[in-house]
Amino acid sequence: MIGETKLAQDFWELGRCPECPIYDMHGHMGVWHSIYFPRADTADMIRTMDECGVRVLLFSHHMALFAPDLGNTLAVEAVRRYPDRLRAYCAVNPNYPELLDADLAALDADPHHPLIPDVYLGLKFLADYHGIALSDERYRPAWQYADEHELLVLAHTWGGSPFDGPSVVRAMAEAYPRVKLLLGHSCHGEWDAAVQLARDFANIYLELTAVFDDRGVLEKLVREAGSDRLLFGTDLPWFDPHQAIGALLSAEISDEDRHNICHRNAERLLAPFLGMSGV
Amino acid sequence: MDETQLLLVEELPVRFFDCNVFWGLPIKRSLSTISTVDMLLGEMDRAGIQKALVWHIAQHDASPQMGNRLLAEGIQGHSRLVGCWTLLPNQGHEFPALPTFFADMKRARVGALRVFPNSHRFLANAVSMGDWFEQMVERRVPLFVSVRRGMEWRDVYALLAEFPDLVCVICDHGCWGMDRLFRPLLERYAHVYVDTSQYLLDGGLEALVADYGSARLLFGSGFPESYFGGMMLALRHARIPGEAKVAIAGGNLERILEEESL
């Protein structure tokens, strides 16, 4: 077994732990061109969440990120179908500023301004894939909107990237201090830089999708950035949450750290929205 | 599969025999280093891994000959560890002749071989290593090829086209969804296996078992670069019958090693 505590025993025996619900802060949904997904549809994802004890998934739909013709429509449909389990990030593709304008106008038009709390809890940036740096002028309206309304922004970040590497992230964190900036993949590979960003900016959180597979990194991030700055994520339907949980249980960190990562930090971040949306 | 079948897993003894583990100091310092066999065995105990097919990182980073020696010395006296040596083309007579090599393997309790063609600058094909691969087919000696470290997909395809009966384990195939690359090989070649390290795909284990049966998957962790527990927990809670979990966790690897004759 991969641990002796009750937390580990519960996950090992049951696959989930009632005292340690999981908030998966980085998911997707639907088919995508480069990967075969056996469980890409919404109902399958919900079943996986049930089996792994994932209470809520925040996601951006693959089509919202990769098919400008469809935009965020499929994400909205999915959240409406499972309002107690799903919330979306409004995906931003800066190659189409007119779509961003329309999305932001729709958000502003909603009576629950500054965001539609029963669908979106923030914005999603995927700069590496869209080929436009987070610091580019075309992202500015989205940054400004998120800053003005103190929204979550989940940004894909990757070590060495000229689009969303640590130096670009630093410039954006300095420019938009009221954004709650979640670094998707924690600037993967540039772990020291990720730690430094978390230390330098109180509004930065390190999100752990694809980090769980790199043994030793969890311990480093907990030790140097603090477990109160880390968030659970899986890219679901990409990665099996049980794999991530198994890694979390294997890491030489405390159960308090695991609680922080799985739910406490997310609960704190989402509190302003959870109260409004009834999740 | 109904819920009754799923419950069977609790009644079956799942013993983990990890097919993809190394130790030793890499040329570049890593956060995940396991420098000694004692450390490795300690980590296996902590995780609940009964046995492991292991190699030494020097086999890749420094020299197959020296790494193979370090491996043999390291596993000596440790029955939970079975060795996996590294092979090179032998035109330069860097290894003993074939019968001697296989006898050395047996004496050192080495049950499998690896090649790192990109890193070690050769092509793993009939021209370079035909005599070796023919013997491996005949003796059913498994060859491990790592996509992460040293062998590209096109070369794996080419190798298997030349040696369709080779017992070949494709490991470290990457977490970014490689089904479209390894599934054709599973369909075409009866002795191809994939390991689970980096197979993080949600529902991937279940889909593979449904399409190809449980005999084609080997539990591998990728330790020390990955945690033992990640794929252990994924396998434990996969929606597949208990017998399939037992097979994947270690039964398949035991069978493969039993079938070889050195």
C-alpha cells in the first residue's frame, strides 16, 4: 500500500476519501485531434470524478480552445447539465479578438456581473498553443477584465516557452496584481522559477497537472513554495485522477499538505464564487 | 463487467512486479535520484512493490558495459531484483560472443535486455544486430525499448517489421497519449507489450484491456523518475476484472520471464 495514514488507506481501499474531497482546477472536455480519449464525454468524466472523489471540476472545453467556430458553447451546455459538479473557464483565443469581445460582453450583460457564476469561474489562456504570448496586446482586454473583476485566470505555463514561460508570467503578475493567477503545469520544468513566482506574488498559485508524474517535484514545491500555494489538476480527460492521487500519496509530504493541495486551497479560492453559485 | 466482477479484486492477491525501474546517479543531477540498491529496496517496501526488473542508469548515461557490470553487482544477493542489461551492435566485439553473453545473463540473473539506439548511435535493425535479435527471438528474451530514452517510434516499427516474433516491451511511451502509435503494434505483433509507466490516460487501461485483453500490459512505474504509487492506484481502481489486475501487476512479466531460455 502506498501509505499508512487513514487518508492513504481510504484512497487505496475506496478510491476516494470523504474527508479529503478533491477540487480539480484544471480540466478539459471532449475529443481532440492529437490524443485518443476513451472517456472524453461529460457523463464519463462525471463517473471518473465520482470514483476518485472529485467534488468539482473546473474545465475549458477542447472545442473552446481549438475550434473558434464553436467557442465556449459546449462548455456552457455541460455546466448546465451538471451544475453541481462542473464549472468552466471561459476560454480565450487571442487570435480572434472579436470572439473575446463577444464573450466579455456576454459576461457583462449577465445580471450576476462580474461573471456568470453558474457557468464560469474565470478565464483560460493557452498561449503556447495559440502562438501568442501572454504579454501580447491581443490578450490585454482579457487581462484587464480579469484584473478589474479579480477573477481566476488559469494560464497554461511551460518552462522555456516564449509565450508563457516564467519571465512572461512575471511581467503579467506585476501588471495585473488583482488577478488570481493559476499557473497551469507550474511552468513545467523550470521549477525554481515557479517557486520564485509563488514567493514573489501572493496572487499566484501553482497548478499541478503533469507535475504528478515527475517524482521529487511535489516535495520541492511543497518545501519551497508551500503547500498552501498548490492546486490539484489533471487535464481530465487526459490524466487519470487516481494516478495523480497515487503520486500525491507517494510523495514525502504530510497529510496536511495533501489536504491543502486537494481541497483547502481551492475552497479558499472559490469561496467568493461558491456562495453565489451553490456548488 | 458487473459490480460482482469488480469486487473480485479484493479477494485476489495483487503482487506488483515492476518492469521499469532503474537506480544510480544520472549524468545530470535530478530531484528523483535513487543512488543505491538499499535505497531502492527501501522505496519498494514503502510502496508495496514485491519485485522489480531493474537497470542501472549508467547503462544509458555512461557505458552499457560498465552499467551492466554495476547492475549485476547491485542485484547480487537480492532475489526481489531481476536485471535488465543493455545491448549494442557487436561488430566491434564490445561484448562476448552470443552463447557466452546469454550464459553471463543467466549467471547474473539478468532476464531482459534494453537498447538505446539514438543515445548510443546505432540502428536497432537486422543489418546492425540481426544475429542478436534472431537469437533473442529463438530464446524469447524480452527486449525493452524506451520511447522516452533512446528509441523513436519509426525505429520501433521498423525493428518489429524485421523481427515480428521478437518479445518487445515498449516502455516510457509518454503521457501525451500514444495509443495511436502503440495500438497498431499490439494488433500486428503477438509478442508486443506496453508498460504502464506514463500511461496516465483516464480510462486507458480499461480500453486497452477491452480491446486486446489483459495479457499485453505490464505494470511499470518508471521509478525513480515517477512515483511507484501513481500507476499502482490507477491499476487498483481500474474498471477491469481482478484477474486482469493480477496479470498486469506482475503475472504477465513473470510469465514472460519464465518462457525465456537463456
